Amino acid sequence: TDKDEAEETSYIPVIAVFGIALLMAILTQNIMYSFMGYALCLLACLKLMDLNGFVEGFRKYDLITKVWPFYGKIYPFAELIAGLGFLAPQYLHLTGWLALFVGIAGGISIFKAVYIDKTDLNCACIGGGSNVPLGAVSFSENAMMALMGAWVLFI
């Protein structure tokens, strides 16, 4: 039925975001920073389109949001700022710290939810109502953000 198809797991939104970010980045001078910047901006945009839906899904697994619920509303803006920072070389140092913090905090939350608590949740990475399972893709997004932050700061 149509309802069953709508509830199926789908990686298409994630593929679309990262594919478009890659195509945009290929046309710029610094593919690595541009890709990260565009991808984070697109992901933030999807979260901001349904901020309450994002927060509802995010609070189910994010350790910081469980303690301080306002962090869930701040997160998409932090992600947007990090994305814009990767696109603006004069702010790379500040961007590095922000990306490192957000990436590590998110990665720990996802690792705990998926691999320790063994929860079966959808990722809020592309907004509130996604059918993307929380797992390797979500963890990879946070790992890339943390690694890029560390790259900017320490290499």
C-alpha cells in the first residue's frame, strides 16, 4: 500500500543532500571545505523547515538535548553557522571549534543510542519526519563534522 511505501526506510534524502553538496563543491576552489559547508547548510535548512519535528526526534537520542532541551532548538543554527564558516575562510578557526564540539557530542549520542542502548530510531539529521534510520549514516555525518573541525584546528 501507499502507506507502507511512505513508511519504508529511505536514504534518498541523505543521498540528495550530499550529492548536491558534492556537485556544488566540485565547482569551487576548495572542494573539501566547500563540500562540508554546503552539506551542513543544506542539512540545517532541512531541520529548520520543521524545527519542532526535528527537536522531537532529536531529543529521543541526543544526550545534551535530554539534559538541556533548548539545545535541540539551537543545534540547527549551530550546524548552519558551522556550514557557513567552512565557506568563509576568515572564520575557519572558530568554525573548527564549533564543528569539533557539535560533531563529537552528536557522535557520542548516536553511538550510545545505536550501539550501546540498541534503540531503533529514525535520524533527525534531515528534519523531523524522516525515515532514515539512526546509525552509520548519522554517525558518519557527525564524524565528518568532528574530523573537519579537528583538521582546521590541528593540521
